[in-house]
Amino acid sequence: MINKETALLRLANMSTNQAVITPETAQTPLFAGVDVGGTNIKIGLVDDKGRTLAFQSIETMEELGPADAVRRIKATLHEMLFHVSLTMDDVKAIGLGTPGTMDIPRGMILAPPNLPHWRDFPVRDQLSEVTSRPVAFVNDANAAAFGEFWVGSGRDFRTMIMLTLGTGVGGGIILDGRSIEGEHSFGSECGHIIIDHNEDARCCVWGGGRGQLEAYCSASAVVRRTEEALEAGRKSALTKRINAGEELTSLMIAEKAASGDQLSLDIVLETAMYLGVGIVTLVHTVDPGAVILGGAMDFGGQNSELGQKFLARVREEFQRRAFDVVADHTVIDFAQLGSDAGYIGAAGVARESA
Amino acid sequence: MINKETALLRLANMSTNQAVITPETAQTPLFAGVDVGGTNIKIGLVDDKGRTLAFQSIETMEELGPADAVRRIKATLHEMLFHVSLTMDDVKAIGLGTPGTMDIPRGMILAPPNLPHWRDFPVRDQLSEVTSRPVAFVNDANAAAFGEFWVGSGRDFRTMIMLTLGTGVGGGIILDGRSIEGEHSFGSECGHIIIDHNEDARCCVWGGGRGQLEAYCSASAVVRRTEEALEAGRKSALTKRINAGEELTSLMIAEKAASGDQLSLDIVLETAMYLGVGIVTLVHTVDPGAVILGGAMDFGGQNSELGQKFLARVREEFQRRAFDVVADHTVIDFAQLGSDAGYIGAAGVARESA
């Protein structure tokens, strides 16, 4: 038999940011959370308090289709459970978060842009069938929001909004403990609110969505705005690296902003300004206790000087434009769970549904 | 004893748009709804199916303060009940809708702009004390939305948004049968979403709120945009009436638009365009089944040709900009209850809480 602690450490080292607990200290019942992304599928075993017992990330291999992925999710879950001397019977329910368009009541994934081979597939019921466990189905951004709501930055609030800054801008809204899924499984799409009605407003990189928040604040929007500034003749340390053949990325812009490049810093703070505008709209609509910022494009987050400058500028723009009663009382902060938010939140949604 | 039918007719004639039913055909329990406005307070007796049994509108006389108004609300309720041979014991609960800033959990009206003498007053508990009835407290725009949700245009939907077009732009969001009140009693303030982040965007007439929907779609915004077009040299039949000393109003603009004045029609359709933009933002956030347009500035509503042109333009702009899945399936329509929505909805909220 495998030594439990070694197994746990091995699993823990595979990438979760969360402290991993043992089956002995776990609070039952246990839940599994599955977070499907375009590149990886993150699978976690989570206890009743939202703590991670075991974690595993597998490749999505999306071209093999969803049925194959469902089989590999099941196999990985069994392997993880075996490592901690548990079985599927110890898992009360599974939460499954997927990206893109979906039909939540029917448990269908429809046409996710980053999973072209996963079309019109009954992923919820298939996973339930192979695992013999009830499966709760949730949008991936809503799952991440629920994770932060349950055990992350949002845990002190009844109502919160999470914005996930990355290739796109995702959103999740938790209202009195339930995520806004919408009548057409299209709720909480906070990246697609319009912050500029004008016909010359920016477009999302995928071509649609003129004036939408994502066209200003996504990683690709940040790159495009920087390219435009360079083309307009702004001086920047970025030019040297681009001339050396490097591709301009939002990470590179963040690095240069952190090391004092003025154009890069201007772009970061302008991104914060746009985000502040969008947050005013969301807060005036939902009036949450907190707005949580997560995702890879957080400019270093709470532990970096640049992240703190970014956050300060978001708050400043929000407070300048929002009504006093919300401007003074709505918390705006970074997320805490990093890339674990999705599977933890999916497990949390399963727990709510079980 | 007063003849019941005569009394009912008399009350009915006082202005409700709803069919008035008799105590014999009413479905018990009964509820009272109170809709406090800057000019009038509307009070209705409503049955368990949302039908009006009796209705009365009294002057707010806001300068006499809220305590006086509470006494007059009670007296009016007693009078109405007497006319239909009922007593306060027949009323299970009262719903109270008020405008402006409020603290819903504490039942406090805080600082409503149109009720300057009603500051920091525990209006919910005071009304409950004088009537010996439980009182549910709700924002007036949310109350109107709930009325439409319960028995009006929204009755076939679980989730809906109502926009009230008038001096300002009010909003109410009903999600799975409950209105979004927010953590600071500031939820559903749909008039204050930002549709233009630019520093040269329009301001609300009260001076703040740059770029907010209300700065484009309220009655005063419509008047201001028309004035600007006239100053810029646009020809219009409005000029004659203004030169004759009439004050330009949104009603006058609607009249002229209906009778073929091109500038007036352009202004109406431009208002619809801005509204369509705002609706995209709200629908991408909440994903409701329907968006309902109400309020005095509905350009004639569903029974007028101008109202239909206005609605068609709202839908066109929404469908042009929204994601397919919601563009094709979200209903956008006029409200049905007119100025009765507020007291009926307040009664409905009382019914939900009772």
C-alpha cells in the first residue's frame, strides 16, 4: 500500500496552490470538483469546508472529444481516491465546470469556442453515469466565483461579483449564495457589458462585441492598445524586445510596467480605469458586498507593487463614478484561490445541490 | 350602509387602470399595497391573485413629513376597507414602496431626492405600528417590477428586468421571483449603468453620473438632446411652439414625433438606440427571460404607432449587439399595469414575505 503522506505530497506538488489536508482531518462529506479548460482539466477532492484533499491536473486533449475526457476524468478521480485510501462511495457529489456556451438545465455543453470538438454533448449526465455520482453542472467562471465566495476573498459576503481577467474577461455573480446562471445559461457574462456605445468603440478580438468591457480589458485588448500606442510613436522599452523578435504579450507589458517603463505602466493603469467603469455598472445593477478580481492578468496581484497600483486605480475610478452609498462600502480586492478557484467552486456548487 | 357596488365604482373611478373586483369574487388572503411618490401616494387593496379590490390616490404633501403621511395612509386604508365592508383584520400584510435611498433591512427611508422632508425615518415600522399589520418594505422601482412580474407583462417569466422611463430611468430586477435589493439597498439601479466611459459623455441632469443610461434616456435627457439639436440648427415643428412661449417637454416631443416631425422622431429613435445598448449590458449580466419597458415616457406604449416604432428600434439595437443565444430569445416588451404596477407589486412583495 502506498504511504498516504507521500501520496498526498506527490499530488499536492502537482500544482494546487491550496494547503492539502489529509483524510483524517477532512470534514465529511467529501466532494469532487472538475474544472475543464481549453488546455487542462483540473480535478480536486474537496472536503465539506472547501479544503483540498487531493488535486490532479490532466491534459484536456480536446481533439479526442468529450466522451474520452469524461473517461479520463473518471480514471483520474479513481486514482486520486486510491492514493488517499478512499473510494468513489466517499464522494457525495461531483461539480463540473465548463467554458463556453451551455444549457445548464439539460446538462449540455453546446459550442465552447476553445473546445471545438466538444459540441452538443450531454457532459453532465455522461460524467454522472460513469461515476455513479450526482453531478452539478456550472459555467467555469461562475464556478471560480463560487470558489472565492465559499472559501476565498468573498467568504465574508452574501453577494459578490468576480471578474476573471485573462485571454477574455469572465464573470461570475453570486447572489445570496447562488450564482446567476440566467434563463439561457448566459448569466454573469460580465466581460460583455458595453462601456462605450459609440460606433467607433473598440471591438473584441473575435470581431464582435463593439464597446464591450472585454474589448478594453482582456489580455489581447491590452496587447492591441499597446501596439497602437507604439505605432503612434510612444517610446517604450518594449520596442527593443519586439525588435529582437519577441511576441508582445500582456505578461511582457506587466514586466516592463513593473520595471518602470512609462508606456507599459500607462497601459496597465488605463486597463484599471476601464475596469473601474465596468465595475460601476455591475455594482449599480447588483449591489454586491464585494467585487473580486482574479485571473492570470492581475498584473501580479496583491503581492506585487504593480498589482497594488493596478488595484488602487480600479478603486479610484470606481469611487469617482459610483453613488456614494456603494462607493464607500463596496470592497474591491484580488482573488485568493488562484487557478484552484474553479475546481473548488465546482465542488462547492455540488455541495449546495447535494 | 353604503351600497357596495357604488362604493367600488367610486373607488375604481379614482384612477386605477385595473379591473376592480368585488370582495365576493376576491381570492383571500388580501393584501394592501402602498406606492409613495413625490406627488401622490397610491394605495390599493389587492387579492391573492393580484387583482385590485379598491384603489385610492392621495396627495403626498411631502412637506408635512412622513409621520403625517403614515397617518393618512392608515386613514385611507380604513376608509377603503369600510367601503367594501372589510376591516384591517382582513388584510394579511401591507407592502410599502418608497423612492430614493433607503435601508431595507432596517425599514428606513434615508434621503429620497423627491421627498426632502422624509429623511432618516423608520417608515416601515411606523406604518406597521399604526396598522398593526406586518409591512414589507421595498424600493418603488423594484415594486413596479414585481407587479409586472406577478400579474403584468412579466408573468410568464421566472426572471425579468423592468426599466421605468420617466423623469429619471428606474429599474427593477426580479430573479427567480425575488427582487435584487443589494447589500446596500442599492440593487437594480439600472438607470445608472454606464454606456459611455469617455470624459465627454453626457451627464445626468442632477450633475453627476457621467455616461450613465439616465443621462441619455430620461425625460430631461430627451429634452436636452432636442434643445441641442435645435441650437445646432435642425429644423422642427417644435420651434413654433417654443417661440410661442411653451416649455419644451418630452410629451411635446412625442406628440410632434407622432405627427411626423422628423427631428422629434429622430430623438425618439435615438433614445431607443441608447436604451438598446443599456439592455445589452443588463441582459449579459442577468440573462432574464424578458425586459419590460414602463413609465410615463414610453412614447405612447403598445397602443400607439410611435410606441411601436420606439419598441422596434430598441429591439433592433439589442439584437444587433447582444450574443445570439440571448438576442434571439429575450423578450422585450411594454409593461401592462401602467401606474398601478407600484402598489400591486408592493402588495405582491408583502404576499411573498407573509
